[in-house]
Amino acid sequence: MKTLLLSISLLLAAIVTFQIAGCKQGEGERCQVSDDCTPPLVCNKAKNTCQGTSGGDLDAPLPIDAPIDMPVLPDAAIDAVPAG
């Protein structure tokens, strides 16, 4: 009888633990990805907190013809880098 009660207690403890771990975060709470937040909140990666949006994306989209600031290296320069 004690074994049955112990098994049931452990099962209930495991269920409660998994339910708490699976909860979605509210506004201002910590997150890593938007799936961590309760909809319609999204994860602000700069602050790692859930926040609402004002109808747009958090980051402004780049225009298609935007210049790229990173220089392009020729293939010879890339091949010259030692493998580490």
C-alpha cells in the first residue's frame, strides 16, 4: 500500500512540475524565443522579455537594395585562412 501511495505521489509531483515548466510567460517576463510568450506577446531579443507589439515587427525590414557594410573577400583570401 505504501508503494502505491509513493508512486501516486511521485506521479502527481511530476505532472505539476511539467505543467509549471510549460507555462507561457506574460508581459515583462523573461523569454528566449517568441514561443515562450503568451500570444499575442512576442519575445524582445534585446531585452529577453515578452512584450506586446504595435502591429508591426520589432525590427524594421531592410529594403531590397540596401547596401551591405561587410566587405566581400576574394576566394584566395578565404582559402588562405588556416583551418583551426
